[in-house]
Amino acid sequence: MPIVITIPNTIREKLGDEGAEALTEILNKIEESSKEDTIELAEQRFEKHLGRLDTKIEKVRTNLDAKIEKVRVDLDAKIKKVKADLSIEIEKVKADLSVKIERVKADIIKWMFIFWVGQVGVLIGILFAFFK
């Protein structure tokens, strides 16, 4: 959007209408050239900052990847420790259950023996009473 330049009358009188128009065209060309230079400079600065931003993003990504890997390694170690502790605890429970099951079996066998001895005793008593 070109800027409208008004040439003062004193300059217009000295230059004439054609000279004033030529001066206006020159000033418009200078303004247009200045805009193009400004845009080009802005693009260069933008690309420069974009390059720095890419570098910073890459550094952050690298740091983040390193931190994530460290957390993963720490978690793996903790999981292995918990797994080992859990395995030990399971083995303790299994051993305790085995001992308790053996005790119950022994108690059952003892009571079965007492029951059968009592049954045989009663049967022998009945037989003696019957044959006498």
C-alpha cells in the first residue's frame, strides 16, 4: 500500500508538475525498496532464530531422552528388586504352608489311628460279649 506523499507548493513550483511527479515516484521506489529490504532482513533474522530454536529444541529433546532413559533404568532396577523380594516372600509362604500341611496330615493320621483302634476295641468287645 503506497504512502501518499504531498509535495509542498514551494518545491512543486521549483520542480514543476513533472519534476514533482518524478520526485514522488523516486520516493515511492525508495519506500518499496526499503520495505523489501526490511522484509528480507526480517526473514534472515527469523531463519537465524529458527535455527537457534531448532538447536535448543534438540538439546531439550536430548536431555529429556536422557532423563527418560535414566527413569526407565531406575524403574527396571526397582521392579527387579520388588520381583526378587516377592519371590523370596512367596517361597517363605510356600515353606510355611508345607509345614502346616504336614502338621495337619500328622494330626489326621493320629486321629484316624485313635478312631480305628477304638473301633477295633469296640468290635472285639462286642464279639467277646456275643460269644460268651
